[in-house]
Amino acid sequence: MDEPVIDHAPVRLTAWIRGRVQGVGFRWFTRATALEIGGLTGFATNLTDGRVQVVAEGPRESCEALLVWLTGTDTPGRVDGVTEIWDSPRGGYPTFEIR
């Protein structure tokens, strides 16, 4: 039986999270989760329309793990939906931070 192929290629995930995600520690927990997953750089920031934007760069499997968390039920507040786009990494993030 063939071993599953794990994609370690670096990618950039940009996600916009809708719902009750501001004022509930969402950015803090997103950063903590990204650091726990490991290998990710980027940021989480509040947008003026009430959404949170998350940009994560790193191995595809790490970005996918963060996306699973963002769309799951363990997040603070209430997530009504997540829109994501995938791209090539651009670099420039020394760590994963809250903005």
C-alpha cells in the first residue's frame, strides 16, 4: 500500500472569518493555535466590518490544520462562515502576530 503524500510546500492562506469574532479573544486564540501547530508565520487582525482576517504562511498541512481550527467549533465566539484563498507565500513575517 502506498504511503499518503504529504505536501510540505510552503503556501499562503488568507481567511476572512465572519460571525461574533471580535471582542472574544479570537485573534489571541488564533495566534496560540498557529504557534501550537508550528511552522506558521503571519497575523490575525480585526477588520472594520466585524470580520477577522487571518494570513498564514508555512507548510500546506500546517495552514490546512489552522483552517480546520478556524472552521471548527473550538473557536471563541461564534463563526458563521470562513472564506479562504490560497496563494504562493510572500514572506516578510518573522512570527505569527496579532495586529
